Amino acid sequence: MPTPAQPRTGTLIVGNCQAGVQIASTLRELGDTEPITLVGEEPHAPYQRPPLSKAFLKGEATADSLAFRTHDFYREHDIELVTRERIVTITRDETGGVAVAESGRTFPFARLALATGAVPRTIPFEGSELEGVSYLRTATEATVLEQQLHQATNVVVVGGGFIGLEVAAGARAAGKYVTVLEAAPRLIGRAVCEQTSEFYLQAHRRRGTRVVLNAKVVRFTGEHDRVTGVELGDGTVVPAEVVLIGVGVIPRTELAGQLGLQVDNGIVVDTHALASDGLTVAAGDCANMPNPSIADFGQGRLRLESVQNAVEQAKVAAATLLGQAAEHKTVPWFWSDQADLKLQIAGLSGEHDQVVLRGDPDSEKFSLLYYRDGILIAADCVNSPLDFMAVRNALHKGQSVPAALAADSSVPLKKSVTDVLLPVPSPAA
Ligand SMILES: Cc1cc2nc3c(=O)[nH]c(=O)nc-3n(C[C@H](O)[C@H](O)[C@H](O)COP(=O)(O)OP(=O)(O)OC[C@H]3O[C@@H](n4cnc5c(N)ncnc54)[C@H](O)[C@@H]3O)c2cc1C
């Protein structure tokens, strides 16, 4: 418990990555002069994760070069940055509380923010412990993976989601024999429609990556504690010196659970990033928040895993800690770089009933626009940044693009954006 020498003042932010750093810097931008402590368990100063599956694996980045801020920034903004401390318990009441790290160090606080992120979902196959079998979330893991890839000839990626496909593309570009094993009937199935999945399937195959859909992984084979392959349900063994498992993440909610906060696929928060105790805020990959862009379609809330989501929620969380009114109301967006293909997604496509193709997938430059009841709700844009910007801006302003006009790629999409949903002219008119 805190001693008199450790008064419960200031804000403690647990988790010092995208959301945590943003909460700290927004608190200062909003004029907070109280102490801020930003605690994380990783050894590095806070850094960007997205390049870990991209530039980092090519040896073009390090944890240092990916740092969000210089050490001077934290000093100048009077933010106490603490690394290598894992918080294991937190107790609190209305006036504050204390967090205790594994090391025994205590962190008293008046206000508490949880930005604990997520960890890779693990799969308990026989052979998972073999050297060469890895997951990718941290710079430490990326460093090991980069070294292993360097020495490997055969690489297997288990999971055809964004991270798996980014690693596959990088390894293939580096001349490795790459096999992607996806359990589902299509790639990136949770995030995009069938057309986008099919495009990425063909695009990876064109670049020489072998992709197996409906794959059933049985176990990892090995010799002398090193992985040698991945055995499938039909008995075939795909050779591998490196196996990267990318099958999703699990939100880190242990501390929220200890505090008795409502947890349901993440820490349940309201649009102000406030958890169920009405005191603690949570933001980023660990938080499950109502999202206005899906509220009308009955789903109401969701947990997103993206930089933009972490940043926007963190800004709201900081304002809430200071008693200022702020609400999460932004349009979600996301990107993924696979080889020379830049996918940019605006909006949430889950509830669509129509998809309009704009451009030619064979040219590897096209967009798929998603509609619900004739209203634009999202787009997947491949090497089409102008379409992405047009859709993102339109969604932000509550505008749409008539579906019949969207397909004409000779007209810039932003010229077809409309406030009022005009009747679409028939070709004969
Ligand atoms: C390889 C990779 C590629 C990605 N690519 C993209 C992309 O292209 N585009 C995109 O939008 N998003 C991408 N993402 C997702 C994006 O990085 C995350 O959405 C974002 O990092 C979430 O930030 P966060 O702060 O919520 O969580 P995290 O980044 O997970 O940070 C949480 C931090 O809290 C620490 N922590 C947790 N519990 C404790 C504790 N008890 N004590 C101390 N510290 C603790 C963790 O160690 C971690 O450092 C990618 C992620 C990965 C891993």
C-alpha cells in the first residue's frame, strides 16, 4: 500500500505503447500539470509496432528507429517513462489506488488508464516449443524472427491474416520458399469481402508464395529441438526452418478483471473510454467500445486492433480523465503493406449488402466499395490512395457515393460524393 511518502496523485498509465503514449501526450496537450507515469514491461522505449512485420524484417528498422518519441520528449513533458516493469496487481477506490509491479515497485495514482494492448493467440500444437516457431508482437520477437529468416530457406506462415501475409510477402521478396497455411476457406476473412480475399490469394500466388486454404495443421516436426516442418491433416509435411504463427490476438484484461471491471472481448468501455467502474479509462487493443459507425446496424460495439483506433480512443480517454467531454466518433481506418500492394481500408464493412468494384484487380490497382441499403459504409482500396481518402472523408462527413457512379474509375471518386442520396440516372436517360 502507498506510504505517506507516496501520495495518490497524478495519472498512472499501464501499457506504454501506441495508446499509452497518446494518453500521456494528450493529457499534457490538454493542460494537465499533475504527474504522469507511463509504465510498460518491455525493455524498449515506446515504439511503433506496424513496421515489425514490414521494414523491420528487412533489416530497415530497429526498436530505436521506431521509437515514437525521443527521451527528451518525455523529460520535457514531465512524463515519467518506466520500462521493464510488469504491473501484476492493482487496487483502487474512488480517490485512487496503487499498482504493484512484479519487481515489488509500487505506483500510487489518483487516476488510472489501462492501455495494456493484446498478446498473440497461441496454438498448443505438438512442437510449438521448437526453436524456429514464433509469434510476432514485440520488437524482441521481431529481432529473433529477422535473424531466423535470414538463415532460413523454407518459411511457413500459419494464419492468412494481415500480419501473416505481411511476413509472407517480406520473406518471399527475400527469396525464401514461403507457404501460408490458412484454416479458413479464404485469406483475411475477418476483415474483407470475398473479392478482396481472392485478389490477395492470387497476388501472393503470382509472387511465388504457396497458399493452402482450409489447411489443417496437426503438429510441428523437429530435429535437435529445431523446427523442420509443419505436418498437415493429410499427412504431408511442409518443410520449414521458420514457422511464424499469426492467428489473431487476445486482449490483455487481467488487471481489469482484478479491478472487477466488466470484460467481454476486451475491457468494456463507453464512448468516453470509461470502464464499468466509472473511474478507470481504457483504450487501444484492450478496449471494447461502442462504435458509432456500426451502431445503426445493431452490433453496437467492437474491439479494433489498429493504430488509428488506439490513437483516437486514447485522446478520448485522456479528456475523460480530466473531466472534459469527449466522445469517440471517428471513422475507423487501417492499412496493410504486402509486397508492393498497399491496402487501405476505411469504415467497417461487416454489415454490407452490396459491393461495387472500381478499377481492375488485374492491374493491382482497384477499390471495392461496400454499401448497406444503398449507403456507402466502407471501402478496401488497393494501391488507390485517392479512393481511400475520398471514402474516408465522405464517411467522416456522413456523405455517400451513389453505387452506380462509384464503378466509373474515369471520374475521381471525390467528385461523386454527395450529401443527399440522389436518384441514380439510368443509362438511357
Ligand atoms: C506486427 C504488427 C503489425 C501491425 N501492423 C499494423 C498496421 O499495418 N496498421 C495498423 O493500423 N495496425 C497494425 N498493427 C496493430 C497496432 O500495432 C496495434 O493496434 C497497436 O499497437 C495497439 O496499441 P496499444 O497501445 O493498444 O497496444 P500494444 O501496442 O499492445 O501496447 C500495449 C503495451 O502494454 C504493455 N503491457 C500490457 N500489460 C502490461 C502490464 N501488466 N504491465 C506493464 N506493461 C504491460 C505491453 O507489453 C505493450 O507494450 C500491427 C501490430 C503488429 C503486432
